[in-house]
Amino acid sequence: MLWLPIVGYFVAFHGDWSYLYLVAWRGVPSAVDLGLVLLSAGSVLGGFWLAVSPVRKRRLRPVAAMVVAPGVLALLAIASSVHRLAVSGTYAQFHGDFGTEPIAASTLGRGVLLMGALLTLGLAWVVRSVVRMAAEDRS
């Protein structure tokens, strides 16, 4: 389960950014943070659970829809929030228009790169494993 620590890292260390500077992270109860991180991790497990039956029946259209639809929604959300995601700072800095820095020059940027690389490796491993299991089932 790689998604849980990735989401948890951004909420714990870059809270205002992870909330897209829509709310001041310091004002969000930690129980809400924990609940959202667990819900996020649960969505991955739920996706696998929903995909098991169609994969076993070799019906890949529903599985593709379960991957593509949330992926498109995520890309649309990122595209609509790119100006907020491109800077590192606090809620006050973002809204006061002072003290923010480009994400590429910040520790947040290094975290995004590292977590993105880990997520890419994890996804590659999952795809490899699913393809290998499908090949074993055909044998």
C-alpha cells in the first residue's frame, strides 16, 4: 500500500498545499486529516476489490473504465488547480501574496518528485504483476 504514505506525507508536511490553499491547514482537526488520508487509501483497496470479478471473467472494459474515469477526473482537477499547485507556502502566504516560492525551488518540489517516482514504480509493479497473473491464468 504505497498510496497511504504518499498522501500522508503531503498532508503532514505540506498541509496548506494539499488542501490547495482553500482552507488553513492549521485549522483542520487532525482527525479530519486522518480520515481523508484513510479514505484515500481505502479508495485504492476499493478499486482493487471492484476490479477482481471483472478481471477474473476477463471483462476488461469495466476495469478500463474504473481506471480511465478517475484518471481523467484527477487530470482535470490538476489542470484546474495548476496555479495553486505550482507554489509552495502557507495559507496566509498564498492569500496574502507574499513569501511563496515556486514548487521547483522548494522542499515540496523535491517531495513531489520523490513521491511521483515512488508512485510510478509502484504502478509499474502492479501492472507487471497483473499482466503476469493473467499470463499464468492462460496457461
